[in-house]
Amino acid sequence: MNLVIVGSVALDDVKTPLGEVKNALGGSAVYSSLSAQYFTQAGVVGVVGHDFPENYLQTLAARSIRLEGLEKAPGETFHWAGYYEYDMGSAKTLDTRLNVFAAFDPKIPSAFKSVPYLFLANIDPELQTKVLNQITRPRFTLLDTMNFWIETKREALLAVFPRVDMVVVNDAEARQLAGTPNLLQAARWIRNHGPRGVIIKKGEHGALLFWENEIAALPAFPLDTVRDPTGAGDTFAGGFIGALAGSPDLTMDNFRRAAAMGTIMASFTVEDFSTRRLEGLSEEEIRARYRALQKISELKDFAGDFSSNGR
Ligand code: AMP
């Protein structure tokens, strides 16, 4: 197995201007593993409660996502409720019930312990640390988080930073973490706290990728219809690290390709509620969007001259 993902496995209540779902399949580990499995074999570490529907487990197992690290505990599954306003820019959390995650003590299956790629998806940073303590340092570790943990577990979160290679956050989280409105300064602040790289997602405005002294800017894939942005960030991160795990080495070109793939995968997720759209994509659908994004991003050399104004 090539990639281990630790994160939330959730039942989500989500309302957007285009509809509503209750107890839908969600969670950071779910979106990211469903995205990553198109490119590499992934295993999930997490916990569900007695109320987690069997058909949701089937959705993951049917895609060869390894579930021996997914514990079933007495109690209720992690539950998140949120909504989006007209512009669907950012989720407003109504309720976060950790339930079985509050007492979760991850035990990493032996087959997961020397995995080359690790994604510490959005979950309590203390759980992220417990996972790191049980495995050999992977070739590449990516860490995600959110405002909830920045506000409630800041110290624990900053303690994980030196142990990972790259952090992925959205623009608001980057500003909140670093205490600066400027995203370049925020990326530098994060890198000064340990990781060699940072990705800052800007929703419908794309993403910035920083790796050592290089920067890449990616547009988002333009879409006609966005029904539910939930999971876009997790899907991006899963597609990114999945594609990276399938590439030969950690060069800037491969980071760019992987981030473009993350962008493409997120563009599918937001077209429908929950994981519906992400579940049954064909390789050709994914490749076609990748080619379209390549075309949108193409920037030729500047062909004009600066002398035509009489200078
Ligand atoms: P995003 O990719 O940021 O839209 O992530 C959406 C997913 O994050 C939802 O499916 C939620 O179940 C999950 N989620 C929301 N809050 C938390 C939290 N505090 N910790 C872990 N997962 C969360």
C-alpha cells in the first residue's frame, strides 16, 4: 500500500442554496481517500460509531480502499452540520459533534506502518501526532487542518508542523494561523514553523503552491454548476497526494501536476452533494478535465514590444 490517510469519517448535514442532505457520507478521510484511490492504493485510519451505515462502508471498500485501520466503536459517528450562503464561498459550521472521535486512540495496522505517503487529513492534531508516533517517517507527509483546530488546539497543531513535509490550508486558515493578511507572508510563516512546502487553497480562485524557494499558481477549474462545496478541500488534498504517490519523484513539476489533479478532482466533488459525483468517475473524464485545465493555464511568451509608444 502506498498511502495512509488519517482523518474524520463523518455523517454530514449540509444545506446550500441548491439543496440539502442529512446524515450524508462525509469526513476528511472519506473525501480524500475516494479522490486518491483513482491514482494509488489508499488505507484509512479513523473511527465510526454503531450508526454508520453499512452501505457507506461498501462505497469505500468497493473502490479498494483498505479499511483495517477504520475502527468501529460504541457511540455515535462524528457528525458535522453546516451551510453555505449564496456565493458558496465558505462553510458556516452549525454543529461539530466529535462523538466517537473524542476518545479515539488510533492503532495503526502493521501493514500501514512503513507507508511512503501519509496524509494527516483534517482531524484533532493530537490524533495526527498519535499516528506519527506509530509509523516510520514516510517519504512525504501532508497535513491539513481547519479553523476549528487552529482556534481550539493551536499549540498541538504547531507541534505537528516540524514533523510534516507540506501543509495544505485555505486562505482564511493561512491568515488566521500566521496572523497576517498577506498570503506570501503567511506561507513563509508556516514554512518557518517546520514544513518545506505549503499549499494555500483559494476556493474558486485556485491555489498557490510553495516548495522551498519556488512558487506555482493554479487556477480553479471553471464550472457551470456548484451544488455543494463540502469536501472540496479534502478532495483536492487526496487527489494531490494520490497523484504524487503515483509519480516518480518529488520535483516541482510533479508537485504542479499533482496540484492540478487535486484541482480537477475537487471540481467533480462540488458538482453534487456528498460524495455522489466522486464515486464513479472514469479515467477519461478525469483526463479530459486535466487537458482542459492545461489549456486554460497556458501562458505564452509576451509578443509585444515596449517601444511602440514613441519611446
Ligand atoms: P472541506 O473539504 O473543508 O469542505 O471538508 C468538509 C468535511 O470536513 C465534511 O465532510 C466534515 O465532515 C469534515 N469536518 C468538518 N469539521 C471537521 C472537524 N472539526 N474535524 C474533522 N473533520 C471535520
